Amino acid sequence: MRNESKSPIHVFGQTLGLTRREVNILTRLDTPEKIQDYVSSVKNNQEPEGDTCLSVREVLRQKRAHCIEGAFVAAAALWLQGYPPLLMDMKAKGDDDHVVALVRRGRYWGAISKSNHVWLRWRDPVYRSLRELAMSYLHGYVSDCNHISLRSYSRPFDLRRFDPSLWITNEESCWDIAWDLDQSHHYELVTPSQARNLRPHDAIQLRAGEIVEHP
């Protein structure tokens, strides 16, 4: 891939540094729904060699991704279609964060989401606010101890603020971007009192939660 000719793709004055093959893959995904289908089809990244934060290029090369890695791919594809490349981070107590790429149609928000499980997936752009969108993930966000663990969500995180070499073509893990996203301002979803009274999943919900797309 390093020997492929670079594509002359420019977005709002920035050169993305993508190869023609990479551009062809991403531009075929010309709707948010197609982007979601592609992100879902990529094998789940189990990180057998240790923690990763793969760039768009590395996801396309390695054909594996977890949530933030899939969100990078979705954001890049959205950018090429004229949408701003926005992420939203969701923080949980005693559980992993979850990162989605934001989609906005008119006044309404939705999300493209890479998740191997049934609960934390695509959201249609029907939510009037980011709080509504984040709240739609609340009852599916369950820790290993069967506690509903989601606690906060970030404001939109605009990847246009960063050089594309940091998250699109980076051949190392994109830890700088992940750190800035983690440290960005987050809003609480529930009060401590509400959190203490959240009902655990029942048996049928736990069974549904065992469904995975990529074994």
C-alpha cells in the first residue's frame, strides 16, 4: 500500500493523503447507511497483540476494528460525502468507553457505531439532541457485573481540527487523538441517585446481550 500513488483528494483545502484504492473504498460508501454496513462487516478487533487505536488506513489494510477505529473510518467516509467528521465519546463506570461517528440530517442526530454486540449499534438520525442520542444507549450499556454503566457523553469532537496524518494515514496507533477525545468536555447523563437505582438486565436481556456479529 505504501507504494500506491496518492489520490489528489482535497476536502476543505486539506489533502487527506489517501491512495486511490483507499479513496475508492470510502467513496463507494455514499450514504451513512452504507458506511454503517461496511463498518459492521469489518472483523471485530480483539487486539491479540495488545491495545490499538488504528487509523483509517490501518483498518482498511488489516480489515479489523473496534469502536473508535470504526468511528475513524466512518468519519472519513462521511467527510468525503460532505458531512463533518464528528465523533462522540461515551464514558461508563467500570466499563470501556464507546465512540461513535455522528450523523446529522436537518436538526436531528444519529450515529454510526462499530460494536460486536446487539445493543450499541447504529442509531437513525431522529434524535433532537446529543443527550437524546446518548440516552438511547443507556439501557444497553451493561458491565460484566450486570450494572447499567453509561454515565456521560462528550460534545461533538471535530476531527477537522487535526492533521489527517494523525488519524487517517497514521501507520501507528492514534493515541493522541484518543487522549484528546477522552479529555474533551463530557456531560453527565444520570445523577448519582438515579445511577444507584438503575435496574439490572433480566434473563432475556442478558441472553440477547450474548449475541455477537463476529465470533
